[in-house]
Amino acid sequence: MVTCIWTDLSTFDVEQARRFYGRLMHWSFHAMDDGSGYSIGSSGNREVAGIYEMPAFFQKIRMPSFWMTYFKVEDIDRVVEKARTLGAKVELEEESLSGRIALIRDPAGAGFTCYEGEKLNSPPQIGMAGQWGGSELFVSDLNRVSGFYAELFGWSFKPESGNRYAVEDERGQHVAYLQVAPNSEKGEKEYWAVRLTVSDLSAAKRLIIAEGGKVLITYENESGTHVVAEDPQGAGILVSEADTKRSGPEIYPPKLEGRIKWRAITGLVMVYTILATKAEWAWGIFFLMWVLPDLKYGTTHFMEPISKQEHPILYWAVMVTWILLSVAILSMVFI
């Protein structure tokens, strides 16, 4: 089984890229502590994508800045060998503490990375603002690549409206999309485009242009309105507007099956203890305990989910209200 598990940007000016995607996607960044210069972009508490400086060799051959899609495979040696026999070019093979990778270009020239390991595991979040929403292969001729991916990964291509195809694995599970488009729309090259999901597509288009990027085409399909664009350093991106039905924020880290909910249990114990002992001052402590995780993860819940990146004024209004309430309650007892 082959799954989509990560994406990153190889760029010339990392700081400029961080500023641009920080504004476009509301991502925050932190550098890896291994000295590699690799930066991780996060949406709230969830790691979304990586950014790193273009390797010297690629800069020397004037490789343009690019986003890369990673597919997890079980046996990378087998995949690399088979890709070569199917007419692909293997440009890079590396092994590190995080696992083994191989950068492969399909027969039409679209590049992707295969990964064998357990460290990278941040699959796309479809339709959610601030997230990587999956990847889409843009080609001018389906027949040039369909047989390659069918043989290499066991994928099939299910036609949708227009020239768009849903890419499915052997079990019928969705993997990605493929879009057949003329060069006049997609550009001269074939490529895997990463889909970045924003809350306001019109605002995103204005920002891309204002920051020095390019908006190439805008199109619609059954999943909404999308923009094919280039960031200020020339990396191609596919920007889509969030599905409001599915764009609620993740408040805490991904849930683990069977995980004991100590925070919720502690909160319930505190509530009943306060009611039983009539220790009214303890409500101040309780509200502070409620607020601290929300400050850490950038999301809260007040009648409905509220994300700091999507509704900053409302988010801070709720946070300040809880903090002031806590201080007011504690001050009645201790001041």
C-alpha cells in the first residue's frame, strides 16, 4: 500500500519562504535541532510541511524552486528498481535517521519522493483551512503516465468531471488526483502540485500577487474553486478554498485509540470537588487550567470551535475573558 504522507519546499531563500507561507497559510515555523536547517511549518499544533534551502547541486544546474510530494512505500529498493525498468529517472537516493528516500521522475518528468521509514507521518487534511490538502498530478497526456503508476504502485484512475481523475490504490482508497491540462494552462512541465487550503481564496490571490508571486489560472470543479499559482520564488502551488463543513480546527494533538483522557477526567473531578466543598476560589484555578491548553494549541471552544489563525480577534476575546474571570474569582479570596 502506498500512501501520501508528507510534503516540503526546496527553495533559495528560506526566510522569504517562511514569511510568505506564514502570511498565506498562517503557519508558524521552527527549525529542526539537527543542524540541517530544515524548517517545519505548523498549523496550530499540527506539523504540515517542511521548508529547506535548495541543495547546492540543484542550484548549480539552475533547478527552479519546487514543492515535493512524499509517498510512503514498504520496500524502497523494489520501487526504485521497478521505476527504472518502467522508464523513470531516479535522481537521488539517501538514507538518514528519519528513513530512506528516493527522488523519482516519472516518464513524463514529474518528480515525487518515495519514503521508507516511520518518522514521517503527516497525511494531508482534505478541505481544512491552513492545511496541506493533498497533491494533484498535472499532465498533458494521461496515457504517458497512467501505465507507469499502475505498474509501480497499483494505482487506478477514475474519471470525474472534465479532465480530472481520482487516483485510487488497489483497495479503492483515495490517494491523489490527476488533472489533464494543456501547457497553455499548466505550463510547459508535468508536475505534482501540492494543494494548499485557505479560508479566503480571493484574499489569497491578492496576497500572492502582492508578494511577487503569479496567479496562472483559476478554475472550478465539483470540489470547489482553485488557483494554480507560483510563489515569489517560482515554486508551483495549487490553492483551494476550505470546505467550511470540514474546516473546523484540531484543538488538541491527533487522538490515539484507547488513550486515557486525563485532562477531561481531572476537570470533572475538580468540578465535583468544588461543588462538594464549596471552595468557590477553586473556580479561578479551574478556568486557568481550561485556558492554558487553548493558549498552547491556538484553538478554543466557546459554543463552537474558534481558531486563532482563522478568527484571531474572537479567539483572544474568549481567552482574555476566561483569564479575567479567573483573576476576579481568585482576587475575591486572596486580595
